[in-house]
Amino acid sequence: MAGKVFFSVSMSLDGFIAPESVPVDDFLAPDKQDDPDVQHWMAQWTELQQWAFPLRFFRENLKLGEGGEEGRDNDIARETFERTGASVMGKRMFDLGEQTWPQEAPFHTPVFVVTHTKRDPWERPGGTTFHFVNDGIEHALDQARAAAGDRDVRIAGGGATILEHLNAGLVDEFSITLSPVLFGSGTRLFDGVDASRVALEPVRAEPTRRVTHLTYAVRPR
């Protein structure tokens, strides 16, 4: 039986899943690392994701050493990873990650990148292979489902790719980790959602010491 299609993101209390966009070239260029816009982006992103950095699973997955916090946050991070048999992401997320992920990328499953760029699969140590799909999200998702088998497919991001899948009726479930920060501007998760097509059913809400984890099933309206 095929698994679910889901996404899982951290979000600020005012609805943003990423800071104000910075050009990828600026973000990656060595001579731009002291640029105020790049510094501001990194500071906000770090604050948004701060809940995950101390977790034992996060440290294990990125090969940062032994130890780390256990508890419900750690369990949720591990469960999200273990349910995922393949991922789909957009080109911007891949471009950023290609330069910043460690050699052993943190997915350890096939990843299907929705792009107009033609490129051979890129295999990394640890079980991650990036496949580049040039004919739209449906074809990328079909390939991800086949690769995932009976496990779930995660729409990894970024925000535009998540929204495109949600508006197309391709998402079964999603989880939001509400982080106690305010951005004021940036990438809103639901900016542009087709609310006439999407209905939500609460599945669970789990507050922890640092964040609140919210999970919803997606139903057609």
C-alpha cells in the first residue's frame, strides 16, 4: 500500500517558514558572507530552527557527535525521518543545499528535484541520490512514490514547492512546528493557498518546552 504525501516545517508565530529571500548567489558567495542581508537571514533561520539543534537525532543525522537531548521533540524528529521513503524539493532549496549540506547529505533516501535544468542523478554517500525531474511536480511525485514503496513521501520545500503540491490536491497530511519567534516578513507558508479547495482536519497538537507541534490531515473542500 502506498504511503502518504506530507510536509513538515518549522514556522514562526506570525506564519513565516523562512526569512526574507536572499539571492542564492549572494548567500553562497564567500565575499557576501558579511553582507547584512545574508547575516540577517542566517540569524533568523537559526532562531527559527533553534529547537532542533540540541536534539540527539539531529546530531546523529548530521554526524555532529554523540549525545544530545532526548524527549518528545527528539522523538518527532526521528519519526519524521523514519517515515520518509523519498523526498521532493524545488530547485532553490537544492541549490542552497548543494553548497551547504555535508558530503553525506541528511536525507539518506532518493530525492527528486523539480527543475528545468537537465542533469544526471547525483549520488552522495549514505544513501542519498538526487534525481532531477524536468516535467513537473506530478511526475516528480510519481517517481518519489515508486521509490518510497510503502513509506511516505515528504515534500521537503521550499515554500513555493510545498504550496504547489497543496493547491494541486497532492498532500495528505502536514505538520507545523510552531517556534516562539516573530519574523515580520519573509516566506509565508500559506501565502497564495487556494482555500476554496483545501479543508483541514486536526490530528494532534503537542506542546513541548520549546515549541508546539501541530498535525493536520488535508481533505478536499
